[in-house]
Amino acid sequence: MSLDLTPEQKATGKANFEQAAGDLARDGKSKTMVTGGAPSDPKNPDRRDVLKAGLAAGAVVPVSAAVYFGYSSWKGNKAVKTALIGCGDEGGVLMGDHNPEYNEIVAVCDIRPTNMDRIFKGDTGPRKGLNKVYGEATAKKIERCTSLADLLDKKSKLGLEAVIIATPLNTHDPITKACMDAGLHVLCEKLMARDVTRCKGMIKHAKDTGTLLAVGHQRHYSTLYAQALEMLENNILGDIKHIRALWHRNNSWRYSPSAFDKSKYAEEYGVPYYVDSWWKEIPKADAAALSPEKLKELAFGNPELYGFKDVAELVRWRCFDKTGGGLMAELGSHQLDASSIVLGHVKPLAVSGVGGKFFYGPGRNDRESDDGVFVTFEFPGPKHPKAGKGGTDTNDVVVVTFTSFNSNEFEGYGEWIMGSHGTMFLEKEADVYLWREKDKSKKGDTGGRDTRITVTSAGGGKPAMESTSTWGGGGGSAPIGKAAGASGWDSAVRGYRTEMEHFAYCVRKWQEMKQKVSYEKKDGKLVHGEIIPRCHGEVAMADAIMALTANMAMAKRERIVFEDGWFDADKADVPETKHGPKKA
Ligand SMILES: NC(=O)c1ccc[n+]([C@@H]2O[C@H](COP(=O)([O-])OP(=O)(O)OC[C@H]3O[C@@H](n4cnc5c(N)ncnc54)[C@H](O)[C@@H]3O)[C@@H](O)[C@H]2O)c1
């Protein structure tokens, strides 16, 4: 929910976005939508042309995610035999949304017995459970592995080709590398790694082993963000000078478990004081299976970096400096990723901010990570030298703020993109709205929250929003992949399903070519970019650099200027050397 919009204003904003998407398509300026009509190249019609042919002239429909992201030729391929490593909250979402025609789940791996159980049974919302996705009889055949070593031992028997990793942050790099050493392709959840040195290590390992490395910043595969980006590329919003990203939640309510709940949780680790998904109860079954000694054995030979001192640190990993990266890693990284996408995949210039344990405290929720953050990023605008477009204007800066607090959720989460001609609001990865600014140079012009718009480039100019008071309905279109009027969960809009489908497609393409994956570049671009996941190692590393450097800036109350070498995977330069915590 956004701060002060009425339902009518939201409806106007939504209709405006759909109108603008349709208008751009009719103007021949869209890759996300097609209009009815003849194929662009009658001798060589593609999938978009097949769509066109079935449409009345002037009608507009979204292309599918597979067409837009370039893997619509999948049909006829055998699903990639895939294992899920880490069956917790996110593993559950991914399993609920994966497409078995692309990724056949042949094994799951987890060290917590309760989550092994949950991945099959499912729970609320998108976590449907493998029993439901495959049917109980088939799901029974999925191998259950209780450690990575167990899974890799069974690799040949299972015919395993790829893994999806959804484990705590500090374990991403050792698990990724071990899987790559076994010849497996990897889709690892975000944040990429606990520090930038480790990100660089993962990128090098993918190159050395010739395997795919995809990282789960799902907005790269969201049809909603693709369409929003297309609108920004057409300059519909004018000059963007500010993006306001926020992710506000209220985890401040007292937790009062029933006697039944209490009977399931190991009270020696404390019963949570607040209802807070980061500081959860510790199930007795997990506590019994995972003594500190057992956890040490499972720490990939380096408990200092990759281990958990006890089961509570494993379950509440987001709250500790060794195992998690706090609000910036978990929430902010997604929204900074979105900001850098909509600003044309640029890298930030500098970051400063304030963060702290402003609300929680000892005995109640004794976390190490901040419970509130307010950070300011400076990004290059299109005329800035660092935007790479030949500009020289160092004043052309876009200010991106990110705030996240745990004690008020009135505004929820989303990204507000503020341009000189209009405002776009991407709400909860599910909906998008567009409003026009009133043009003060034109007498009687209208704009703002209640004004309907059309988009036109009549007269040969660039597409621009026009206010319309005579709009009579129709002419718009649903965002691509999304049913008209739908809100809430939508697979193509969320990006998880698409990200996994494209990952599978890339795996098969490289196998067809009988070649190890090559990350070779020419003129700064990947030679085989179409069969490398969109959020590959270098892209994901940039997100990690933003999130982790913001934490360093807040810890020291400094303004940190980003250095080019940090973003270069082949250089050893990393922000933690200069700005990280000094060892005691
Ligand atoms: N893309 C997104 O929007 C999104 C959303 C939420 C979480 N995530 C990411 O997904 C990852 C997992 O988060 P989560 O919320 O599911 O955490 P979680 O704690 O709910 O689940 C993690 C699971 O990994 C298991 N695990 C830990 N070490 C293991 C090992 N060595 N071998 C096998 N399993 C092991 C744990 O037992 C647990 O079941 C994190 O990196 C997180 O940042 C991404």
C-alpha cells in the first residue's frame, strides 16, 4: 500500500500503465507486446509473428515470458535433472513455482529434518510442496539427502545435471564450488556471497569448471520489470532524478505461543519475544539432530566461515554477521538491483547511510544485524561520465534511497521512480502504476493522481504522455504475462519460474553444443550472452557489492565511493579490504 493513494487513484495509475504499454506497442516501440498485423519478415516469421497473425489489427497482447526472454524453442527438450539444496522458506517458494517440464526435481538436500518434511508437505501460499506439484507417488521417488556429500555421492545414480541452492548466505560459496567441481550447473539464491572476495571466487570457479552460475535476483526475469524498463527506455518519465525504494514491515508484536506450539519448540534456545520471521522458534526435531559437534562436521572444513555454532544460529542465520548480511542483503539488494536495472544497468557512484539496532534489544531479540536502515545511493544519470554514454556532466546524479524498518508496515514495499514527466510505482513485485506530471508551461494542462493518460509520438517526436479527459475505456493492455486485473502472486511477473526455466534452457543449449560454458567477452559483452543466465555472476556481484558496502558505510557512518576495480571479477580489489570491519 502506498502512503496516500486512494483506491481510485491506484486504479487510474494501473490503467495508465496498461494504456501506455498498449500505446507503445501500437507505435512499434515494444518488445514486450505485439499488435495484430502482418509478420515483420514474411519469409522468416518468428513466434511473435505467429501471435500477430492471430490478432485483429490494432489489438495488443503481451508476448509470453519464454518469447521475451528468448527460450520459446524449449519444446521437445527433456527436463534438466535438478536437485534442490536448502529446503527452507525460499526453497519452498522455488519448488512451488518451478516448472517440471524444465527442471525435474530428482533430489532434495537439507540438514534440518523439519524442512525436509516441509518441502514435500508444503505450507501456506506459494509453498505448495512437492507432493502437490508431482503427486505423492512421484514425489516419493525424489531422493532425500541429509548432506551435500550424500547428494554428490549419488550424483551419477541420479543422473544429476544441475542444482538450485537456497541455503544461508555464508554457505553459498562452498556449496556452489563443490557442485561445480562435480560438473553441475548452479542456480544459487541471492545474496551471492557473504563478501565480495567470495563472489569473485565463485565467478572464477564457474569459468574454471566451465559451468553455469546463475544467481536468484528474480527481478531480472520478471515480465513486469521488463515492461517497466521498456517504458523508461522510451523516456516516458523524462529525467529521473530520484528513486525511493522501501521495504517496511512490522515485526514488533509480542509472540504468545499456544501450549501446543511450545511443546514443539526447544525452549533452551529461548522462545521468541516477537512475531518475527528472522528470529524463529527452534523445532525440537532440528535441535535433536544438529548438535554443535554435528554442525561442525557439516561446515565444509571451515567452521569459522561456513559453520553454525548451534542450531539457533542456523535457524536465525539472517541475524548474525558471520552467517547473514541483514536487511541490506535480504531486502535492499533486490531493490537496488531493480534500481540499477531501471537506470540502464549502471553501477552506483557512492553510498552513505544510518542503520542500527534501534528497536530490538538484549533478551528480546538479541540480533547482531541492524533492525532499521536508511541508505542513500548516488547513481550516474545518463549524461554522467560513469553512465558510459559519452556524457561529461558530473552533476547528472540520481539519488536512490532505501529504507527498511521492523516496526511499521504502513507503506509496505515497492519502488517509486520519480521523473520530470511522470512517476512510476512498482508495488510488491506484483503491480505497477503510472501517473503524469502536470505540464506547467501549458495553460489548463492536467496531471497527477487522478488523470488518465495516453502515450503518443505523433509528429515523429519521442513517445510522451498526454493527459486525456475524454478517455472512454479500452485501448490498454495487461502487463506481459499477467492476466488483466490480476494482482498478488503471478509466476511470470514474480520471475522465479522464468528464472528457473531459462536456467534449464541454458543448460541444454550448452550440452547441445557439446561445449563447456564459456564466459568469453568481446567489446565488453558476453559472446554467448543469450545462453548465459541474465543474472550471472558479475551482475549478481554488483548487487552484493551495493548491499555489503552499504552495511560498511552504516557501520562507520561514512560516505563510501565505489571503485571500478570492485566490479571487475578479474581484479582482487574488494570493498572489505578498505572499509570492512577491522579484525580484533
Ligand atoms: N530471491 C528471493 O526473493 C529470496 C527470498 C527469500 C530468501 N532468499 C534467499 O534464499 C536463501 C535461503 O533463505 P531461506 O529463507 O529459505 O532460509 P531458511 O533458513 O528458511 O532455509 C535455509 C535451509 O538451508 C538449509 N541448510 C543450511 N546449511 C545447509 C547445508 N550445508 N546443506 C543443506 N542444507 C542446508 C537449512 O537447514 C534450511 O532448511 C538465502 O540465501 C536467502 O537470502 C531469496
